[in-house]
Amino acid sequence: MPTTTVTDATFDAEVLAADVPVVVDFWATWCGPCRQVAPILERLSEQYAGVVKIVKVDADANPRAVTAAGVVSIPTLGFYVGGQLVKSVIGAKPGPVIAAEIDAVLA
């Protein structure tokens, strides 16, 4: 399952009302580290298909979602469980580190 693009208009339905944990990638087109993380998240979305949903929010185009999540730097990964933000990870991280963060949220 590839990552899904989420907007201010779809954030509540796609993230807060999701029946599985959600990893939200807050990114921007001009952000180099964001572009480095993107293919890692695509691979992880396949690895965790059906268990975790991974979505992308363009921080420049969706200020409401960014503000609600308290994002002050990008890339930021927000981990949501049951509609609640339970963890944020700031900065580009390698695949194994992101996978370990996902596993910790699932535990």
C-alpha cells in the first residue's frame, strides 16, 4: 500500500478516525531531507501494509494540520494511535530507525 496524501480537509478522516495507527510525514517540496525520507516511507508503507497507515502532509499547503500537530520543523513524523498524537520524530532518519519507532508505537 503506497503512502497516501492527506490535506487539511481530509486529515480528520484519514488520520484521527483511522482504525489502525497512522504515521504522518509532514514534509515540503523544497526540503532536501524530506525527499530523502520519502522512498524510505514508501518501502515501510509496503512492509507495514494493513498494520500501520503512512500518509504525507505537505506542510506548506496544509497549515491547519501542521499547527494542530505542533510541527515546528520538517521533516517531522507524527505517530497517531486512536486519533491521538503519541510521538513525534523530527529530522530525516534511516529506515531501520523509523521502523523501530513504528514497532515501539505498536508494542
